[in-house]
Amino acid sequence: MKLKQILLSLSILLLVSGCSSVRTKYPLINNPDESEQDKLEGAWLLDNEMIFYIGFPSTGLVQIAYVECGSNKFNIVRGAGTVTKSNKRGFISFRFPGVEYWNEDYMLFEYASWRDDLILWGPNDEAFEDLIKKATLKGYKKTTGDSTFLTITNTSEEVLEVIGKPEYKDLFDYRQPHLLRKITPTNN
């Protein structure tokens, strides 16, 4: 998997299988409370490899940014999305700009707080594909080059209703967690 593809998939996550990804046509409902925003806001180190920033401007939508080096200069890449809770589980949906325009679809992840860190899980593509085949969720599969994408076309409310149910916990790959360590300044 190319570094650019890793960065564009949350600019944070290695995806479950190859370059496969589950996306939604619409962002999830945005409902973070102030304490949740406080937990998420700040600078983070992902899997000891990459630093990115999470912020909540006055709109309440999550803003994500990282710096990449290309064409002999540094570029700031910004993403936007939503943070939501369902049945005590946290979910993030967001999108980043593509090469020439914003990606239309939103990437989907589950997260949980652990001490001062976050654990992030990518989607289990096979489990989502099964729900599409069973018509529990609506969507389609598209392959472009080495990348395969499942796009869920249900409304935000319908997606959240399904992914938040305890019986659908297998929709996220708990075998491959990604650890995000909060970067806090030290006083010397």
C-alpha cells in the first residue's frame, strides 16, 4: 500500500485488507458532547509513525490535518467530518480532498478512549459486504486499480442505527487496532 493511500484513509489508518475501504455517501450524525471534544482535540501520534491534529471549530464538525512532504515542499492536508456515539460506542466519519476535488464519500471508523490514548478500528470489509448482500444496508462495490471500495448509500441515521447495534460489532476489525497517543507538551 502506498504512503499516500494510507494518509488518505484517515491520513491515519492502515486499512483492513489491501487498499479496501468502507465508505458512506453521507457523514454520520454529528453529536459529540463537550467532554468528547476535549478528549479528541489536540495533536496525536498514530502507530508511532505519523502526527496529525484534531480540532473542533465553532461549527462543531471535526477538523483533521496532517503535513505531508511532496514536490520539495510541505503541504497541509485538511479533512472534515463528524464524531458520534451510539450505544456507548464512538464513530468517526470524515473525508479528505482528492487530487483535484474533495472525495465525495466519507470514511468510517470506530474509536474508543483508553487512558489518555485512543484506539481506532477500521471497517471489516467482508462484514459490511455481507450486510449489503442481505439488504440490511444499501450500497455497492467498486474496484479501481488495486483499490476496492464499498460505498454505503443509506442515510446517516440508518447507517448509525445498524453499526451501533451490539449484534453488528463485527463490522469493525478489532484484530488490527491502531493506537493514537496524545502528544502533550512537557514543562522543562
